[in-house]
Amino acid sequence: MANAEALRTRFDALARAYPPGQHGRWAARERADALDGWFREAFEPSPDGVALVALGGYGRRRQLPGSDIDVWIAVSGTSSACALPALASRILPNMPGVRK
């Protein structure tokens, strides 16, 4: 299971590395890279015909502190669509920033 706490720890370390308002492109790319790793781990094993697409700032590799995480799950075919509830139950409760 993808480790949301490890992702939060990495984000916190990036936040401490820069004073407020000084987060540059490098830090934004580091956040996007961290999210890539988290989603890759959370998405495994991924069902056939299902893809995750990063959008917005995340998709542009500019994931700023406090920004939302925009993703789109693309599905091909009805059998892939049937796999979505199981995939969502695996990802959403553990996604960083989701309040329980």
C-alpha cells in the first residue's frame, strides 16, 4: 500500500528547505515526483485498460505547497470500468490530503 505518511514527510522536508514564498520550480518538481511515486505504488497492480493522468499544476510538474492534486482516471471498456470501485477503495482512503 502506498505510504501517505512518507509522502507527507517528504513534503514537510521540502517546506522546511525554503522560507514561505520562496518555493521554486525545483521544489515544485520534487513534489510532483513524490506524487508520481506515491500514485505508482498505490496504482499497482493496475487493471488493464485503466490509466491515471496528472492534470493542472501537478501535470505541469508545478505542484506547489497546499495545491490540490488533480488527476483523471481514464478507462477503456466496461470491464475496466468495473475495476474502478476496487481501485478507488485502494487509493482514496490513503491519498495525501484526504480527510477522514
